[in-house]
Amino acid sequence: MSRTYKVAVVGATGAVGEVMLSILSERRFPASEVIALASSRSAGFKVSFGNRQLVVQDLATFDPVGVDIALFSAGGSTSKEYAPKFAAAGAVVIDNSSAFRNDDDVPLVVSEVNPEAAANRPRGIIANPNCSTMQMLVALGPIHRQVGIERLNIATYQSVSGTGRLALEELGRQTAGLLNFQPVTAEVYPVQIAFNVIPHGGDFTDNGYTTEEMKLVWETRKILGDDSIRVNATVVRVPVFYGHSEVVNIETRDKLSAADARKLLEASPGIEVVDEPVAGGYPTPVTHASGKDAVYVGRIRDDLSHPRGLNLWIVSDNIRKGAALNAVQIAEWVIAHP
Ligand code: A2P
């Protein structure tokens, strides 16, 4: 009989944790047991795992001994405190927070781009990239391998689910309130998100960029293994529930035409090209990405202003490929490479 694994999902009541559980079930991950963990606030609540219900346990009092794989998505401070304890108890931790992403001894893995990096995990921890970096690199990995990327100019259009369950509720509440002529309050975001766009994701840093913008810089270089790639990013939050979109302008080392980029991306794993120059011939979060696994690429065009420039429109479900799916794919890679 083939081996089965005891799997813990930390943050099981959250926007990402819930989808981690459903993807583990959909993909029939060989689990002998799946344990749902969250804060003491949720202990005793039930969450769905396939057609079963799991009772949520309190992370603070849970003994990790015997856990083989732990998928963490409960925020950076929870990961910092508990991921090392799970790793010390023998688990391979796959962490969706930003707690360890920049550490040299923690691999940062996009399963289509650099899965082999997961083998070198001296601390027993593998980091899952930020959702915007994730979907972008599924598309850029093949381009970098073929012609080299020198510079990226990125604008994101990020959905509220990336901020968590409370942000989903805030968008719903504000939208319903405004349509009923009620005054609205902003609690999760600094200003109203419904019927608005906010040029701000994460926290501001000393250089004027936000943490979400700097993640695109650091994580891109680490995953592609090339510190010379120059990245200019602006992160924008939009009133979309699920699915991030990105405009990415690429300057490549060698010329890659839009036609060749289309062929390359069509043949690359995890990508669906939707690129017809007609109304609706492009992917959007609602029509294509939400609830789906693929990264969708459209509006592939030669940059008219640069001899080696290329434009892409990249859309994906930030909770699935951007977080939960990639974590499960890393877990699948880990058990396939004991
Ligand atoms: P809880 O529901 O008990 O607060 P989201 O990103 O959608 O807001 O979800 C965050 C997830 O992280 C939730 O499952 C939440 O559990 C969990 N979480 C937050 N803080 C802690 C903590 N200190 N210990 C364990 N789980 C936590």
C-alpha cells in the first residue's frame, strides 16, 4: 500500500485555509488524517473537507508530533511562532505568509517554475510566494528561461480576498449599503473599497513603496534566481471578490515577439492563453479566473515603444493558484521526492 500522510491546515477557517482543505480533497491528496487548526476563537467550529466536516482545534494547545505536512495560512506572526515548532516536531511546513520568504535558508517555490528548490529546506520550511508574484511568475518563468528578463513594469488590480475573510465581508457590506443609500464605514481598508480603487496594498516602507510592491521585487528575483532583474511595481486594490489581474510590461534580453510569446505560453504548464483581439477575447477575474486553477494570459502585444518590450495581461484566482493550490502542489512535490 502506498504511503499516506498526516496533514495539518493552520488557519483552516480563513479564506485561504478553507480552499486548502477543498483542494486537498479535490486532488485526493494521500492523507491518512487532515487536522483543521485555527485560533481558540474558532475551536469546536466545523469546516468542510470534501463531504466531511472537521472539528477545528486550537493551534495553541495542539501537539504537532506525528504531523507529516503542515500548510500554514494564518498570518505572519502565527507562522513565526508555530511553524518552527511544527518543523522541529518533524513536519514539512509549507507557509503561505511572508514570515520566511526572504530568508536565505527557506526556499520560495512556484510549482511550475522552481519546484526543485523545495528539496533544499534546512529549516523544514518552504515558503509559498505572495499571490501577485505567484501568478506573474507562472507566466514569466518560461519567458525568462527562453530569452532572459531584464526589467518588469507592473501594475496590479488585486481583489479583496487577498486581504482575508474580513475584507470580503467589507466589500459585500459596503456595496449593499451604498445600493441602499446607507452611509458606509471603512474598517479593513483605509478608505471605502466598494465602487472605488485604492493604490495601496500592505504597509508603506521607507522608500515610498508598499510591502506588497516590494514583495514583487524581492520574490521575483529569488524565484527566478536572478538578482539583476529590475522590477517597478504599483499595487492597486479593486472591488473584485476573487481573482487578481496584472498588467506586466517586460523588457527581455533577447527579442521575443508577441506571436512567439503566445506559442511559448500556450505550451507552458499551468497557463491558459485567452487572446483574441475581439470584445471579450481576453480573460477577466469573473469570466475566467475565479474558482479555477489556471493562470490566464491575454492581451499579448509587442511594446511599440521598446524593441525588446512585451505586454501581458495576467489573471488568476489569487486564493487558488495564488495561495492554496500552489501550497498543495508543493506538498505533492515533496511527497513525490522523499
Ligand atoms: P480564526 O478564524 O480562529 O481567527 P483570513 O486571512 O481569511 O482572515 O484568515 C486567517 C486565518 O488565520 C483564520 O483561520 C484564523 O483563525 C487564523 N488565525 C489568525 N490568528 C491566529 C492565531 N493566533 N492562532 C491560530 N490561528 C490564527
